[in-house]
Amino acid sequence: MKDEYVHGYDPRENLRLQDQAGTLVELLHSDTAYPAGSSVLEAGCGVGAQTITLARTSPDARFTSVDISEASVVEAGRKVAAAGLTNVQFRQADIFALPFEPASFDHVFVCFVLEHLARPVEALEALKVLLRPGGTITVIEGDHGSAYFHPDSEAARRSIQSLVDLQRMAGGNALLGRELYPLMIEAGFGAVSVSPRMVYVDSSRPDLVDGFTRNTFTAMIEGVRESAIAAGIVEPAVFDRGIRDLYRTAERDGVFCYTFFKAVGKRE
Amino acid sequence: MKDEYVHGYDPRENLRLQDQAGTLVELLHSDTAYPAGSSVLEAGCGVGAQTITLARTSPDARFTSVDISEASVVEAGRKVAAAGLTNVQFRQADIFALPFEPASFDHVFVCFVLEHLARPVEALEALKVLLRPGGTITVIEGDHGSAYFHPDSEAARRSIQSLVDLQRMAGGNALLGRELYPLMIEAGFGAVSVSPRMVYVDSSRPDLVDGFTRNTFTAMIEGVRESAIAAGIVEPAVFDRGIRDLYRTAERDGVFCYTFFKAVGKRE
């Protein structure tokens, strides 16, 4: 699984994940807080982009953050320690074989993980087992098919599609956000509620123009250039034109739209 | 212009516009209210779907509602009278040649109109002239490129595209919503603020499954079947498959997403 992570593990990618987390914290996480004393499993913490927010927002909850990548777990641990946070334990583990007892967590948190898995419903079922009855799961995913922009551009759409195709080839699904409701239902969660979180960017919002359009979304697409060309799914000239057109949407008269989906469900 | 209105003027279409207005009132209009005594121009009132909401929400404002179609104006007048509302005057008029003095309105309201015009910026400029300095304009538009769904379907996307193509052939732009910010700026409005209004529909929201996915959006696409086929822009079998697939998104495990855009600006 590790080798197939579509975004790779290089330092520039880590920087991108930090930019993304900074810009989107309020939109995605402001309504997530866990009670004092509760135990929370963060499944797929990566380099800790969300871990810091979770641990800060719920200082009296106890977090256990796991990731399949040992290097990511080490980096996340370093970052959480540097932030002076002491309520997180880290552990390297596979989401399909987590080393915990059934019903041992009050809450589970999963962000930008299911989109990379070939069997998202099985992952959700495995996580459900770890929840105590009445415990909640929170799942956040993007959906690259939700991206549209002005000026519109066929090349830009094809460069985005090349990431969607790559992720599909690696067993994932970059259009998973829209499917969260049926996936949660299929995994057997109750009281499922999904809310979209739309990022709308025009030039009256310069922080988002830089923080989202340029440094999060377009940088993410740009990051798969070599893989997409090597896989033969896009012509270099088309891809590069698409990237230029995506940056074009960050100009004064440009507009960029993208939607994340946040689902909450309960083990009944 | 009348003959080119892409949705036509038949009674079933009027019903659809009513369904649409009923389901979306809260989402689109709850933050629009005009002060007592203010004079408001509704440009392009159609059959009055929004007029009733406006006049009810701001009972002490005085509305002047115009439309290029005499038949629509008559129908809107009948409906407003039947609702017992007395604060609306109707008049047949062309948005590019409105029979009013400059600076004669405190506010202007335009909903689902610019998408049908070949020169939306000129329309906005013409409306700006009618506003007193400091007066506001409110513009609401959809964007058919914002529609995505589960299960995804190439045929469904092509049936939607056939409405986008038809509207383009008639001089309009069914993807106008995303462009509201730059259009308002180009027309010279100040303090422009655009907010997206996303309609997210899964089976936990049965009112929207019926009221939006089935009876508003899919019915709207279905309504252009004959025109799209006559124009040669889609094969009947593809179009019909697309419509079936759109209705499929209204099933228990389906999801449908669409976004409207609402802009407010000021004549400075």
C-alpha cells in the first residue's frame, strides 16, 4: 500500500499537506471537538497535518494516531511534540489490521484516507469494530470531480483527470467524497449525516487564492506530473497547459471551486 | 429573445419552476430582505416564482417586477394577487430598455436571468444605472457544470451537456454561476461578495430527493429532450439513458450535488 500512495512521500509534498491543513482547518474541523477523557483513534494520520488541530481543539481527549508509513508516524510525532502537545500517542499500523481491542475507542477520526483504499467499506467496518456502542466516526474526504473553475479549460480538466486515473490505477478513488453517505450506510453505521464543505475562491479572498487554488489544489495536481506522463495517461504538453490554466484561475478575474465532504455516523 | 428562452413557456415548465422555487426558497432567499419603504426592481420575474417570496419576506418594500414575456407577467400578476400580496407592480419590459428613470430604485434583484442573456455584463450595467448610489444589486444564478452525482454516468453528463449546448446556441451560458464575481466587477459594482449555495442530496433528505433531484434538475434536463435531439447535439438513446441515470441518483444509495451562486454588489 505504501508504495502506491499517489501523492508520494517527498518533502515538498509534506509542505503541501501543511499548507492545505492551514487553509482548511476552520472549514473542515471547527465542528469537531471531543469531550474530556474520551479516547479517539485517528486512523491514517499521515505526517500529522490534522493531528495537531485535533489535539489542540480537544486538549483533554486522548488521541491514538496511526499510519501505515513508519516515516510519516515519526514525522507526525516530531511535529506534535514541537507544538507542545502531549495528548497523542503514535503507532505504525495497517488500517486493516489495527492492534486494538474491539470497542476500545469512544470516537474514530479518518481524514483523506479512504480515497486511497481499494476497499473503503471494509476499512469502515474494521474501524466500526473498534468503536464502543454509541461511539462516533467522523470521515472527511475530498472529491476531485467537484473541481470547476473560470476560465474553464479542457486541458485543466484533463490534468485533473490524470490524477483521478492514477489514483484509480493505485486502487483508490479520487471521487470518493460524494459517495460517503452510501459507503457509511453500507458499512453499517447509524445516524449518518453528511455535510459538504465547499471552498469557493475568487480574488476577493486572496488567502484562499494562494492557500487553496495555487498551493493546495494546483500544487497537488502538478505533483503527479512525472507519474502521469510515465503512466502514459496524458501528453506532457496537455498536462503542462492544464497546469498553466489552473494557475490562470488564480488571476484577478478567475474563480475556483472545490468541495470536501464530512460524514459523521454512530456505532449503534 | 422570447422565442429563444431555452426552457420554453409551456404549463409543465411553469410547474417545474414552482417546484424549484418551493424547495430552494430557504437556501437561496432567506438572507434577502428589504427595508420598509424601499423600492426594489425585480428584473426578469418570469412567472413569479421568486416574486411571491420577495414580496412576502419584505412586506413593506415596494416591488416593481418586469419580464420580457407579456404572458409571464400576466401569470405572475395573477399568482401574486392570489397570494393576497399587494406590494408588487408588474410591467412588461426588455431588460436592455427598461422604462425607468436613472437612480430610481434602492435595490435590484435578478434571479435565473443572466444565464439566458448573450450580454450579461451590459445587462448588469443597464441595471446599475437604475440604482441610486449606495443601492444594492442581488444576483442569483445556477451553474450546470456544478452538477455531479453518484453513481457517476457518462450518459447523464452528456444529457446535461446537451442543455448547456442548447443554451449556448440560444446565446446564453448555463455555466454562468461560477462567473458572477468577475461579471459584477466588470460591470462596475463595488463591495461585491459571492456566496455559493450548494444543494447536497442523499436519501436521508427525501424532500430534496423529490423536490430537487427528480422534480427540479432532472425534470429540467428532460424538458429539453426534443429540442436537443432536433438540434442534433445528442443521440436519443444517449439522452434517454442519461435521464434514466439521473433518476438513478435519486435511489436509496444515490447522491446528487448542485451549486447556485448568489452575488451582492453596490452601486458606489
